[in-house]
Amino acid sequence: MIFIKLNRHDSNSPVLHHSREKFMIMESKVVFVGAGNMAEAIVSGMISAEFCAPEKIVMTDVRPERLAEIESEYGVMTDTDNHVVKNAEIVILAVKPQVMLEVLQDIAPVLRPETLVISIAAGIPARKIEAVLGEKFRVVRVMPNTPALIGQGAAAIAAGVNADEADMEVTETILGCVGVTVRVKERDLDAVTALSGSGPAYVFYLLEGMLAAAETMGLDKAIARKLALKTVEGAARLMEDSGEEAEALRAKVTSKGGTTAAAISSLDHAGVKEAIVQALLAAQKRSVELAE
């Protein structure tokens, strides 16, 4: 096994061990502020990938019963006091946007300047986090999505003013434990939020319609569910593996005068494609509003 140390200019820098066995073991203490579903998914992924030992992870929350559940399931340390961040090398902010300011004000006096801060809260720009914690803090913003709960997430990451290449690599590796990651400019995160952050809901909405139609047509509910789920999964996999565009793939299964053509014609007549475009633009607009 080959170990590579990512050094900074201070003696308290995070230490990551890279191995040829496709995982990394972090020796630094990672503190999750917030123990919601997304935080749990990331913790589970980190432990499963052997990226971080459970005893190196601390999770905080205002709900003692939730912390007890997490501690029992994963063997991590828990606390109701956010001031445990004072010993952290990496802090992952996993709280709701509505309480972010309060949380930042709480931890600012005890957070060490060399701590890497990763935020998975939607709509909170890095500059706002930096403004409360201090302008020298290294902040990376992440927009994950809920398939991370099963290790199939799609996350975009963006660097704050002071985050460097090593910070981005650390963040990519952490989120890589629960899916794929891409790097974007922070200005693009509102579009990412609309596309992939909220994206699973659009797919579920489509499935709602497909299954409602199947019920109307008299198809057995269990059979319809199995077929619909595999159809969505298979179509996505086909597009990924083939490298072809969605329009080309759609054309291949839309024979003139056939059943698929009848369905697509109905969708076009109802303006479904344009409605989808407008829906994502509305989500992007709302993301901008939340940031402001």
C-alpha cells in the first residue's frame, strides 16, 4: 500500500492516506453539524468505503433520540453541543438553511481557522459562511441529492474564495463515497440545484403519472411498479452507456404511427417539455431567492 500525505503550511493539516485499493483512510476528526438523512448517508458511505473510521466521526444534533439511533447504527460519536467542532479537522454543515446563520454564529468562536468547512446546505453561498466564520476560512459548497442514501448520488462541488485543490480533492473523496461528483463554479450551483438537487422529485413525479395510468389500464400494481422502475433505470443506463443524446434515443423507439409516437404526440400537445423547462427555471429562481 502506498501512502501520500497532503500537506499544508501548518502542523495541524488534515492527513489523507491514498491507497491503490481504491479507498482512502482519513485520520482527521470529521464533525457533522446536523444528523439528518443526507448526513447519515454520507457517514454510512464513508464508513463502508473505509474512508474514515467510525471513532473519527462526530455527529451533532438537537435531537438526543436521533443521535442515539445514529450512534447505535454506525458506532460514531455524538453530541448535542456543536462546540465539539473545536477539535475538528473537517466540519460538514448539514443543517437546514433556515438555521444556518444561528449555527454559524454558535460555532464561530470555537472553530479553528485551519478547519476545512464543507456545506451541504442549499441556498447558502460560501461568502455568507465566510462572512460569519471569518474571511480566511476555507469553504467548499456541495449540492448533493437524495439517491446518495443508496450510494447513487450526484453531487456538484464548488470552492469558496480560499479553498484550494487539496480541499476540493478531500470533498470529492467524501462525496464520492455516496455517488459521483462534478466540479462547478459556485454561480452554477443554483442551476445544479434545479437539475440534480431537485431532480429526483421530477423522476418520482413521472413515476406517479406512469403508475396512475397503469392502474387506470387495469395492470396489477406490483407488476406495474416493477416494470416502471426498471424502465426508468434501464433508460438512464442506456443513455449513459451508449453516450447518445436523449433526443436520438427517443427517436429510435418512436416509430411513425406507432404507440410511442401517439404518446409523444400527446405529451407535445400538452406542452410537457416546455413545462419541464419552466419547472427547472422556477427551481433555479427559487434557489437564487433563498441565497439572497
